[in-house]
Amino acid sequence: MSEFRFISLFSGAGGLSEGFVKAGFKPVCHVEMDKSACFTLKTRIAYHYLKSTNQFDKYVDYLKGNLSRSELYYYVPVELLEQVINLPVGAKFNVQIHKKINQILKKREVDLIIGGPPCQAYSLVGRARSSDGMEGDSRNYLYVHYAKYLEKYQPKIFVFENVIGLKSARGGRYLNNMKNLFRKKGYKTIIFT
């Protein structure tokens, strides 16, 4: 069986990625702007690597406080840790992110792109707490950058995770705009709730 490779955008601490790893998919990279979340992603990479190479005792030592995080990472190949790209998805850094992804890919294809752009702008709670209903929030438009990654890497499928409030945000206009944009990039969108 060939490996199915995925790119994770807006990775957070890696919950969505973890599900795909456990299902047998191989991460190309995780792109996340939060430094603490990136440490969690690297630690999960260490967990999976050490478990697969019969060195799980090193991970247990880390959990017990006998190894520091940097000592734990010493036992993991650098190229695996470099799968975590600590940059924000967006116009300012996309070229730099693409360069890193391309170095990791080495001309191989991407089967899947997954990601959950920040949901505050679409969530019912986020809109209720905001004086303008999150209308001016730039996170409303991160899906445009997600679509650019679809266009560049042409995965067979993608998973765009978000909150149920996305369906009602701006009367459903954001969701319709997303569906139209993804269709223009060659993808049919199916909504699961």
C-alpha cells in the first residue's frame, strides 16, 4: 500500500493531524503560527517516531521529567522536526512556507490538505462578543489562502474543518463564497455537520 501524504494548515496543537496519522496518512508538514502549539506538534512527532523505532522509553523519560524537551528532540531526525513550520498562513509568509513544503516534498504529490482556519470569526460566541459581529476580522478571509494551497498542490481531496456558525455567518455568504472559490479551484464541496 502506498502512503497517502497530507499537508496540515492552521494545525493548532494537531488534533486533526493526529486523526489522520492514526488512520495511516503521512504528514508532509504542519503549518501553525503559535509557537507553543508547534512544540506540541513536534512532541507528537517525537512520540510517533520513538514508538515506531522501539525507543519509547525516551518518551516515557520525557514524561517523567528525566529528559528536557530539547533532549527528547535530540533522538528524533531533524527532517521530521522540520515538518513543523512555525509561520502564519497568509500573503506575507506563503512564499516562504511553499519553499519549505517543496523542500520536504521533493517533487512528490500531496494527496490531501487538511486544516481548520481560526473559527472565532465564524462562531456564534465570537460574533456575539464582537461589537461588529466579527465583520472586520481578517480571519474571515483565511479560506482564500487555503484555496491557494489547493491550487498550488492539487491534492485529490481536502478537509476544511470549522464551526457550525460558519453556515450562518453573514447569512451564509462566507460559506457560499468558500464553496464557489473551492469549485473554481476544481473541487466539489460536501458539507458535513
